[in-house]
Amino acid sequence: MADAKPIVMPGKPANLATPAGATGVLVLASGDVAWGRGFGAEGAAVGEVCFHTAMTGYQEIMTDPSFAGQIITFTFPHIGNVGVNPDDIEADAPHALGMIVREDVTQPSNFRSVERLDGWMQRHARIGLSGIDTRALTRRIRTGGAPNGVVAHSAAGEFDLDALLAMARAWPGLEGMDLARSVSTETHYAWGETREGGPWRLGFGYGAGDGGARPHVVAIDYGSKHNIFRNLVHAGAKVTVLPAEATFEQVMAQNPDGIFLSNGPGDPAATGDYAVPVIRQLLETGKPLFGICLGHQLLGLAVGASTTKMFQGHRGANHPVKRLSDGAVEITSMNHGFAVEQESLPANVRETHVSLFDGSNAGLELTDRPAFSVQYHPEASPGPQDSLYLFEKFVESLRGTNE
């Protein structure tokens, strides 16, 4: 396509011919079609099309299990410019279905790069689409909500648009979908024994725990990012990770000092069918509990609140959140398409943080139990580190429980 000019053509796909040079296409369930250039794996993937405003960290974003079932539109135009490396991952493989970007992936320029982004995408069977007017697509999502869509790549430029449209319209959407089972660990393990323990530092890599007596955190993995566990270790805990469907008895058999509820994808109400009864039992033990993102929503459900699907969601590394205890503003990393409904919070739950973008709930704590949670990602990766204190707050609350 001349000058990499994006083309957005609403209408019936059967009436559209592939433009010269187009090797990729986005087909929305509405019938809107956007042509571009495919990269990474060939094929087609269907999911929810969302947008992400972070300027850095595309590798961490693609490997965040919370993005299962989603195709990410990056609003920052230069995606791929620093390549990829084996350290900047939040799971062992990408969980986002694909990515949509403005500029073509270029030769990386960064001393840590070991591979091009497009090669990494191909190796992990993920589809990319460049040459798209991502500003127009982002506006479409902001005004119309996050749509279902298909991203497809064919080096020969051959597409069955009617079939792709049918795929987009047949996909049921994230509402009512439990995805935690599909991204969770299949067995329990001790974090740091088979993986690096603490946060990464330039020239040193990932640190390890210092050994000795440490409060024991049992983390229920609904699709956790690795950097959450690293920050728990850095704050002074040892961490054991259990699958999403772990029972109350399995959690307590680990003799935890505290329980962590991780982030993850999908509809919290669907995951709550099996997670909420366990969380309610855990709350009754009186042990400290900390939740992030999906874990925050599940804690809300466990205490009697309700959750709802957001119109466009919050995804980015620049989201301001107000801490209600002192009015301080934290710049946070967010990735969620569901939220806890504020008006549904029961009397024994206090709202602790709110989004300054739309006023939605961003944190809560119980007044009669040592439990709290936040909607955003204090571990960042990518994003600012304004909220790392929450890991220290949680681990400090465990100090007396293991003596």
C-alpha cells in the first residue's frame, strides 16, 4: 500500500477486494474492515479488540495472562523498536491473541534485544497487523465499546472476508467467560525454586530471596504476572503458587501466613462460581488477604458486591488513581474490562481508591477482616512504581502471624 496509508472501509465484506499490498485485515463484528500488513504468524484469531496506551512494555503486555481472549491495539506507534528478550516476560508465552499497530516492525535498536518482535510473534503463533490507523480504531472503541473482531494474516493476501465476519459474529464475547482455568498453573510450586525470585536490576538480572525466616504467602493463580511474585519476594515473603481451582483445604494445607489473589482474564462472575466460595472460607480464617485486578473483583464478589462489564475498559500505564485516605494520587498501570460496582459494596467494605479518569472503583478493604485489594497493577511491568508500597503493606501485616 502506497506510503503505508491505512484504509478503513465500513460495509459488507463480500463487496470488498483486497487492496494492493495488503497482507493483513481486521474484521469487526459490525462489518467494519481495516486493511494492513500482517506480520508474525499467518492465520486468523478472534477475540475482543481493545486498546492499550502504554508507551513501553509491549512484550510484558503481550505475555500478561489477563489479555487472554483479546487483540491489543497499541496507541503508541513505534511497537517493536526495542526488540524482545527473555527477561521482559510476564508468563512463559504470549496470552494476547494478537496485536494491531500503526508502523511496521523495524530492526530493533536496544542493547538488551535478542530477537525481532515479528520473529518472536511468529515463533509463538501470534498474529500482528501493521499499517492500521490506530487513532481511528481507538476512537471507534472509545465511542462504540470494545468490539469482537478477527485479525488475519495471509502472505498471499487471500482472505475469505465472509468467513472472517462470521467468526467475529459467532464469538460469544468475554462476558460470562471463565478464562482463569486456561491460563492458571496446573500444579502448585514454590516461586523462586524453579524461577528467578526477585525484581530485575540492570547488570544483575533477577534477584533471589535472602533465605531465612519469611512469612509464607500462598498465591492463587488466576493468571498471574511473574512480577507480582517477584515483588512479594522483594517485600520479604516466600511464595507458593496454587492453581485457580485450588480448594480451601489445599490452600490451608500449605500453612499460609497470608493469601494472595492474582490478576487474570475473563469475567469475574464466571470465575467466581468456583473461586468465591473458597475466598469466603479463607476470609473466615482471619488470615491477611491481598488481591490484584481479577483478585480484587473476586474479593468484591466474595463479600457480597457485584461486578459489571465496562464499556471500553482501562488499559495503560498512565492511569491516575486517588487514594482516599489522604488524597494522594498514584499513577498506575491498569488492565481490566470489568469493575466492582461501587453502589453494591456492603457496609463492612470501605472504598480505598478511585479512578480519576471515570470515578470507578480502584480499591477496597474490609473493616472487619485483614483483607484489601486494588483494581490496578502495583507491580507495574510495564508502568510506574508509585504503588509498590502495597506489597510491603501486605507482607508487613504477616510478620506477626509466623512467629
